[in-house]
Amino acid sequence: MTQQKTTPIQPPVVQDLPAEPEPAFGWTEYAERMNGRVAMIAFLALLLLEAVTHQDLFTWLGLR
């Protein structure tokens, strides 16, 4: 019977995540990222509204 040499399993090295930038005034990377996220959520909400009501946004708002 041969013995196998076992090596202990090392946990993965956890690297520090970059800090989230502080909100600031103007066109900053943080502001653009937040605007993009809000735009994606609004677009998805609009698609869901049209799918549920079978009407487009202008009809739903009473503009047609």
C-alpha cells in the first residue's frame, strides 16, 4: 500500500474591493453609473407596463 502525500487546501486570497466613489456634483463616473442604472430600470418598467396593459406609454398617459 502506497501512501499519498496530501497538501492542505489553501483558502483563496481575498482581495480588497475598490471603494465606491463618493457622490459629487457634476458629470462624474459615479453619477453616470447611477444614471445608467436608473435608465435601465425605467426602460424595463416601460416594457413591463406595455406587456401588462397592451398599450403604449402615450396611450397609457392619455396623450393619444
